[in-house]
Amino acid sequence: MEKLDRLGWAAGITFSAYGLRIGIRVNNAEVLEQLLGLLPPGWKPSAAAVVDRLYSLISGGTGPRPTVRRFNLLYADAVRLMRTLDLAEVFTLLESHLQLYVAEAARRRLFVHAGVVAWRGQAVVIPGRSFSGKTSLVEKLVQAGATYYSDEYAVFDARGRVHPFPRPLSIRDETGRLLKKCPAQALGGTIGVKPLPVGLIIVSEYRRGSRWRPQILSPGQATLALLAHTVSARRQPQFAFATLPQVVSPALALKGVRGEAQELVDMLLNDYGNWPNRGLSSTDNGKDLRGDRTDATARTTRWASGATISR
């Protein structure tokens, strides 16, 4: 770390995000401007002299001769993350590493790999690993009128409410190759601004030609489904086990194999009125408005195309 500290740094920024203090320093001031769009949603400038994580970016570029190019280097504290001639690759890694670090170490927030939208005052949470198809569902839901919250992380507080993490959607092709970063506004959508209780959890796996015939998960099964995608489950197990039951308590959780995203979205939104809570008011937050679990199951079975209760 001392060797890095002795290098000539031209510019830097310190910011806070989710209770963490993070610094980035660069040897080229022009590069810093390009990095601001990579910072985690909700970041704020900070004057802290000491940080929890320090990233160092050395941009290479043209060497002493036109035929010579210097490598670009990226460090997290004293650990080298990348050495490449392509500065765009450094930017991509820095963005993903920043978000993962925040998700793992955030204070008072629990990050779960999931897509999230809001519909009629409640959140729809779609847990899943990267490349599982959750962004496809989020994209179609936003195009259908749902409010965008996230395509990568569901961010929960201790009360079980989900907060926006509105980075641009990562639109990929069938091979998983990134095609573009797409703001929700480009899809005709709006971005959520306030925390919401979770009304629906969709645990799905894409299989071409399949029909959506979900099982209804018990609260315990829904908790385990979210826990499997919780970033800090090993680092903060007590917080995870205390928070996730609050998330699933008011929610209906469904699990099943799905076909194309649009087919599932049409079914969810067209039949949503059969099962959601009967209107959340400002005094309802934190309460289980769904009432008896059996009643919830009965309402869901009417629209879930043959859903069964998972034992």
C-alpha cells in the first residue's frame, strides 16, 4: 500500500453509500469525471479523511512512443484487481466491484440479488443470480406500467421494506452478452423513490416453452429462497435471519418454471387484483394485512393457473 501511496495522484473523490466511506483516486483527472456515473445509487460526497475501502486507478494510455501503450491498473486497497490495455474493462470491473462491496458490507441494509418493481403500492421481488432472467421480467414489468426499483439488488431495511437501487437495467442477449445499459425512463417507466412493503415474491426459472404453474411457498420456504441470494448471509447472518422474516411476512411467494417473460407478466398484472392486500394506507406499513394464510392461498389459487401448496 505504501508503494501505491507514493505514486502521483492527480485527483480523487470520497463518498458515502449505505453507511460506508469509499475513496477513489486516479492519476489522470479527466478519468475521474467518467467514473462518477459508475458510483452506487444514492451516493453522497464525503469529507472523511479515512475510508473503509480505497480504489486506485492508474490509467495507461500512449507510452513514450506511438507504438507503445501502457497498461491500465485497478487496485482495491493494496490488492490488484485488473491489468489491461482496455480502460473500458477497468470501468466495468470498478462498477461491479463497487456495488458488490457495498452489498456485502452495507450497514443497516440487507442486499439480496433480485429484480424489484412496484405495483399498486407494493413491491414485486424477483430473486435470482446474474443471467437468471430477472432483468427480462423487470424490463417487461416496467414496460407494462410498473415502477422501477432495481434489476440487480433488492435492498431491505430491518422492517422488511425494500428501497430503490435504480441503476440502469443491464439488457443482455440469450448468451448473456451485455447489449446495453438502459435507464428505466427509456422503457417508458418511472423510478421509485420510497421504501415499500413486499407484496409478491416470484422465484422462477426460465425454460423455453414452459407454462407458469407455480407452487405457493410457505413463509419459511420463502425466507430460504431469499437467503440463498443474500449477499451478506455469511458476513451478517444474524441481520439476515432477523430481516428476511419481516420481508416475507406480508408477502405471497410463488415458485415455478416459466416460459417467456411477457406471458408471465401479462398473467401477473392482469390477475393481480385477485390477491394483493386490500389497499395500503399510511397507517398500514409494517402490518400483515393479508390476514389468514389460508385465505391468501385461496385467493391465489384462482389466478395462479393451477398453483399448488408447497409442503
